[in-house]
Amino acid sequence: MRFPWLVADVGGTNARFALIEEPGAAPGRVRALPTCEYPGLGEAAAAYLDEAGARPGAACLAVAGPVSDTTYHLTNAGWAPGSVAGVRDLLGVPYLEILNDFEALALSLPRLGPGDLRPVGGDALPAADGTAPLAVLGPGTGLGVGGLVPAAGGWLPLAAEGGHADLPAGTEREIELLRLLHAETGAGGAELFLSGNGLVRMRRLLAGLNGVPAEPLTAAEICRMADPLSVETVETFCGLLGSFAGNVALTLGARGGVHLGGGILPRIADALDRSGFRRRFEGKPPVEGYLRAIPTALIVHPYPALTGAAARLAQIAETA
């Protein structure tokens, strides 16, 4: 597995690529390409490598969707399901692995320092010390969920599609919203509200409940607007996310901590601190004490999934 190594974090909006030039190095020559401008993963990676003038000896590409040993599917983009072998052949890389993006994000957690994390709802930070499982989740173009479990000689990442689990409503207002969501989409998956498109949808539905007009705004605009409807949307978003994160913590037994990633939360970090996120995270009788002991933190590292993909290649190299 000669250097450089190619690593990637590919979502529905951006495909981020970088090179690892030597053992233990941080991802360098980071470049984000618009996902929609390429017909598939191999073509996007080839475009980056052509621009960088690099011929990697190994690659680990993280994509936002389900992955098997032979296929991958980028859920929130127009790409058809792809072949792992097809990407390997197109790139001519001796070793290639494709991971779910939150599997890669989970692998980054032990490599994140205190400066890469911002506590949410207290001062405690998650502890990646190998004594308890960790969880990571985050809203962006979609809603990702992953985990990291201590194992003999290291960590075992858990890939999941938890973003499509049903959304937990905790107030009468949220129940009304979920009724409207079901009527509109026929489903109640968490991603339908806890994502960029979900923010837009939630604001529109809240406007209907409030009987007020709602000019169309993007998710980024909603995050920075101070009008009452956008403020209510962000507050509702944070409350629902808190309940969902608590469910993830309970399901995985993530006593080491819950990490929050994705592209949306850094834009609303102050609102997240002020919101009911942590109260909703803990508010699950009779296990409030169990959840109260679990720290939650926002990942502020710029490229954690790239770091996780590099960690995966280093893991493979050590055992080769």
C-alpha cells in the first residue's frame, strides 16, 4: 500500500477528496467537487486525481449510503447504485475500499482532540478511551448514524441507516407536524425533517400550522435568519434531534458519548446550545440518569470523515 493514499467523503451535495502523503499525515490537498457534476463515484475520483496529478497506491472512499462488499449506493444523489470493482478498475488503484460515510466518521472519533469538539449541554466531552461504545450522528443533505465499539486490539465501526428510522415526536406541536409529514410523504423517517431539505419542509409545514405565509428559503438561509418562523423551525429541529440522539445513545449503549456531525449543526451551534436539545436527549423516563451521564459534543474538525478514511487504510496496512 504505497503512498499517497486517496481518501474521500462523498455526500449528496459535495464530494471531498484528499491525499495522505505519508504514514500518520493529516489529509492534504483537500478539494470539494459538486457531486451532481459527475455521473458516478469513479468519475468524480478520477477528476480529482487528474487535477492533483496523483497515482495512489490505496484508496478509501466514504459515501453517504448503504455499502456492501461489492456495491455502493449514494442515497441522496442522482447516481445509480455502483460497483466497487468498477470503481477500482476505473481508477487503477491496487487496493480500494468503500465505506459508509458515518462508518468513516466513527473511525475518526479516537483521532479527534479536545479542540475538535465543542460540548453541547454541559462541559463534559466524549471519551474515546476504549472502555465504552461511542455514537455519531449528523444532519446534512441526509441524516447519518454510526457507532464505534471497543474490540480486541482496537475499534469496530458500525455502519447504519438509522437516519431512516421513525422520528420521535415529543410535543403536541411535533405530533401535528408528523401528521402533516405522513399526509404529504406517506412516511415519518427522521431524515425527512432532520436534514437540509427537512429544514425547508419543516418551515413550510410550520407556516401552514401558524396560518402565515412562508417565502421559500434554503436551509442555509433558515439557519441564519432571525424571523419568528425560522427561529421556531430551528428550535423544533434541535428538539427533535435531541430526542433522536437519545434514542441512538440508548440503542447503541453509547456510554462513551454521542458525537454530532454533518453540515448543518456548525451553522446553528449557538442555537443548539440554547435549545432544548439536551433536555430532550435526557428526557426518557425511567433512564434519565443513564442518559445524563452520556456527554454530547459537536464535531468542529473540518474533515473528520477524511481522517476516518485514512484511519481505515492505516488499520489495513498494519495487518497486511
